[in-house]
Amino acid sequence: MRTPDDFMELLAAHKDSGERLIEAARRLSPLEIETSTDPKIVRIRRMIYSVQGEIHRMRGFVRLEPLGEKVLRGRMSPDHEIGFEVADFFAKRFPETIIILGDETRSWASIRTEGGFFRSRGDGITASLEELSRLMDIGTDEDDADVSDLWDVYYNSQDQPCKDGKRLFGGRISKRSLVSAGMETERGRGNKRLADFI
């Protein structure tokens, strides 16, 4: 069954959810949502699936960049309120590391310790990083910058059109996913190949 038991949290995270819709969904079970043909329940099901899909896309497409030893940052602009879902996912993968995700207007920070998750919501990734840098001494190494430049060149080289009519490397990634995850390097064309720099 695709509808999870905690579907109310997913429905509440949808950008178009309201009190009346949430109240109607409280009376339903996951099985009813999954199998009903009533248009109102079908709308609820589609909203839940939309939030699930965006969480899945963001977990797969967000690129994390190191900022010092204990901070990873990434850009994402989700349509729904899923920031902590994605930040907590990365915080589980990298315990004791601060994960900061967001765009120019909103940001989500999460860290997982033995005591659980600690979360913070901000007014943009730049503001959150500035506040964090005041609290901690964060600096980027020049070696890290060289490695990130190499990765940019690699990603740009993979997006070159193939000969013999084959699909592009990034051909299956939708433009919406590229924009919301901030993946500018995957869209470049006409760049040098990685072998040109070796």
C-alpha cells in the first residue's frame, strides 16, 4: 500500500492543504484513501502522493557541499513544506553534522545527536549560514574548492550531447527537479571534458 500510516503529516505539508481538508482526512484510514473513488478522497490521495514524490526527488537531487568539518549545506526550493523531512534524512546519514538546506527566502537546519534531532527554521540559507558562522569558526579550505571545481567540470562533461542519437546523460531529470534542487551544472552545454584538465 502506497499511503503510509502517517499520511496526515504529508497532507499537512502540502501547499494547498487547509483545516477543512485535514479535518475530513482525519476520519479516513490509509486503506480508504488508497482505494476510494470519491473525488474528495482522490484529491487527498493526490496531495499525499505529490508530497511523497517531492520528498523523494529532493532526497535524490539535493547536492550537499561541505562547509568546514561539521557542516553540510545544500540548495533546494520545494513547493511543499518538506524541509525538515529532507534535512532529517541527511542528518541521519551524517550524524553529528549540521545539515542546512534552503534557498534565498527559507532554510531548514537539522543535526542528529544521541539525544535526537535538533531543528531550526531560518529566513534563507545565507542568513542561516551567517548566523552559524558567528557561532562557529567555519572556513572553506582551498583544497575543497579545487575538488568542487573538478566535480563541476565532470558534471558539465556528462551533459554533452552524445553522437549516434543516444539520449543525454541528464535526459531523464525533469527541469522542475533541476531548478528546485539548484542543479545548475547539470544543464550546461558546450563545456570542456574532464580529460581536457588532466
